[in-house]
Amino acid sequence: MDLPQVLVFDIGTQSTRAMLINSCGEVCGKVQENHHPVYDSLYPEWAEKDPLFYYRNMITCAQKLAKEKADLWPKIQAITVTAIRDTVVCVDKNGQPLRPAILWMDKRKFTDLPKLNPASRLIFKTLGIEQTVNTHFQRSACNWIMINQPEIWAKTDKFLLLSGFLNYQLTGKMNDAVASTVGHVPFDVKTRSWQSKWALTRPVFDVPAEKLCDLVETCGKLGGLRSEVAELLNLPSGTPVLASGSDKACETIGLGCVDSTSAAISFGTTASITTISDKYIEPARFIPPFPALRPGYYSPEIEIFRGYWLVSWFKREFAEKEMLQAVKLGCTAEELLNRRLQEIPPGCDGLILQPYFAPNVNMPVAKGAIIGFSSVHTRIHIYRAIIEGINFALIDGMHTLEKRGNLKFERLMLGGGGSQSAEICQITANMFGLPAVRTQTFEVSGIGAAMAAMIGLGVYKDFPAAGRAMAKIKDIFEPDPEQTAIYARLMHEIYDEIYPRLAPLYQRLTEMNLTTKKD
């Protein structure tokens, strides 16, 4: 049977993928091009990249895929793009980039403050969020460009997110998907549209309305494939390019998390826990949720900025032995390390790690901490403590989402690199006390984007129907009640106490400014 195919472009931080995905959620073909380097840094803490680099990679991947899957290529009915969030591009009136894209991990700052009227500043001060407002203003690429590169800002016809720029390359139209609109931009998540000029927080990201692109709701048509691009891709001119969403929005839906009975966990460089709900839920006070891929829904998300980055750090600093063995055995060092996780009991013989190697909004002075060392501990104890520590932080995030949204999760949907390990999935089920579910493919962002396209094509009527057909369960890890009880006690009696007790010391360390290197 000939199933409908969609061509999905998944643009991540480290690679670009072109995938053929059918209406059953099967990845029928994939080509991946890694980004070398991931970003360019003209100055310390800058992270930039030529936006056309991503477009060229898209074309390269698609052309290779067309050759590999020549039999399926004529069956493509639509194209969709999912991309990294909070990565911005300035283009002139001809759609040409005026400067490199500023990526989400860029850390440049400046000292200017937003131009607020006295009433607005008083409101922010009364609410206790004046510093948060100032911080967001100072970390926003649009404000940095306005202040430091006014000549570029003056020539900027449209200020686009990366997804919008790539959609423009495909269609020639300056528009983007609603669910891709995540970043330091003046977006109103409640109305799923740009903020009005009267919005209280508009001065924080005060991009003029004429510099903002049109927004298209999920599953809607962004445009037809331009003839020049169609020729490059050997596809019909006018092939519909449909709106999906950001990589995280697509990942959440692609895992099968289509309502608030499930929590989606991403074990990526940045670990996160999120859900989707038809209720407006702020993950932290005055911090809005993201727009979910599913129209009319919100996606409150809590991130651990140095999530499975910690695994890479551990591997680099402590796992030379496994790295050498992996080369000989034809596997990864992570696989060898994960096999040894079962050697260490729950709680790591009293070793507890808090994974805040980068601070967050609620813990602005937080740092990483490991407590409980004794002579019995080995480097594998440290490795398991990292896995458990990330999960403790995510459990804390789950409790926050449940409390703020009056929710009760019934299952976990696991994605990201860490979810490839059955050992990590089982530890996660045990720690959360909930069934942990893996789907049939690691390419969950692509699956979520393909769901949106299939709904747009009329194959499915909505996301619950698409989820049942396309997010197929591979396996379920059931929690061990005895281990869950151990972790619950550790969470309540130890982990929850670490940050409040160490915060004053973290503050003093920050003030002493002893760090000589920037990561």
C-alpha cells in the first residue's frame, strides 16, 4: 500500500536532518549532515552561524535522500520544517541576511535597561520581577543589535526566527509557524499572535510590528515550494510547505504526549520536562509557557541547562578507558558506562549530585554540587549520581508543573539521547514512580512535525488521532516500588535541602568571581 510521505527538515544545534516519514510514523529514509563547527564565536560567549549554512545543508541532505529513496520521492505530498528555538536572523527587503544568525546559546550581554514608563517599572518592581525583566532585556538579541549595530537594525526589513528564514527560502513568503515562535520576541502565547503595542512587556522585546513576519497556525499552509528550490529538490513546484513547530514542540507531540496526562522528558544536552495542556500554566511565576504544537494548547517547560551535557563532561574527564574500549568494540563509551549502572545501588551509596552547572531563573546563583563522598565511591558511582541527579532535578520540575497546573501525570514519555539506554529508562521509572515509555524511533521531533503535516493534508483530523497512529510505543519500563520509596526519601530528606542550605555559599562564590575560564 502506498502511504502518504512528507519531507521533514529537522534543524538542530549540532546537525541537519532530512527525513521521509509516512502516515504510520515510520521513518522511511534519513540523511544527516553534522554542523562543523556548531557555531562561530568572534568574541567570547558569542554563538553565531551563517543562516544560509542551514539552508545549504537542507538542500544537500534532501538531494542525497532523493537519490537513496528514488522510489518514494514521487510520493512526497508536503514539506515541513522544525528547527531550534530562539535563534534569530535579520534580513533586508530582498530577504538576504544582514549578519550571522545569533543562536540560542549565545551569552553576550550588555548593561542597558529597557525604556519603561514609570507606571510599568512600578508594576514590575511591585511584582518583584524588575530584575527578571532587566535580565531578559539584556539577553535579547534584538536589543543587542538595536544598541550595538544600529546600522544593521535600520536595514532590517524582517527580524526572523531561524525557522521563518528557512521557510522563506523554501516558499519566498515571509511567514512562520505559530508553534515555532519561541524566543526573545514580542509573542503573546495566550492569543498565539504578536503582542499588541500596549502589552505590558512589549518594551522588553520592542521589535517594530513592521519588522515581524506573518504567523500561520499549526498544519496551515506557509506557501508553495518555489520553482528554483523545486528544481534543486526534484519536486513539483508549488508542493505545499506546511506549518509545524519548534524542535521541542514537535518532540513533545512526537513522543505521544498529546494531553496533560503525560509528561514528556527530553534527555538532551539541555534536559527538560514538559507537558501540553489547554490550561495556561506558568512553569514559574510570570514566566509564560511555550505555544504547543497542538492549537489551543500550552507547553509549560522546565529545563536543566546542563542536563546530559554532564554525561559528555564525565566522559571527557573520567572515562578515557571506556572511550578507548568503545573504539575497539565498535560501540559508544556511553553504552559501556550504562552497562555498569546496575553495579551501583539506588542512591549511589549516599552520593547525591545536584546538576545546576548552569543557573536558572528560579536559582540564579546555583552551581553544581556533589555531596556524600566516602572511601567506597568510585567513578561509576559519580556517573550514576549524574544520572540520578538530573532525574532528581526533573522530579522537582514535575512537582512544580503538577502543583502549578493542578495536574497528576500518569506516565512519562522519554526522548533525547539518554532515552536510548534501557538502564537509564528503568532508573527513571523507578525514581519517578511512573511508567516510562519509549516510542519506536529516536527521531521524535521529525515524527511530531510529520503529524502536523499529515493533519494539514487531511490524513488525520487532529493530534490525538495522529498520535495514536504515528507515535508507536516500543517499550514500557514499570517502576520498582521498593526503589521508588528509597528515591522518594532521598528527594524529600536530602535533595530538596541542598540548594536552600548552599545558596548563601553559592552567592559568596559568585561575588568572589574566582572562575578564570568561561564555558
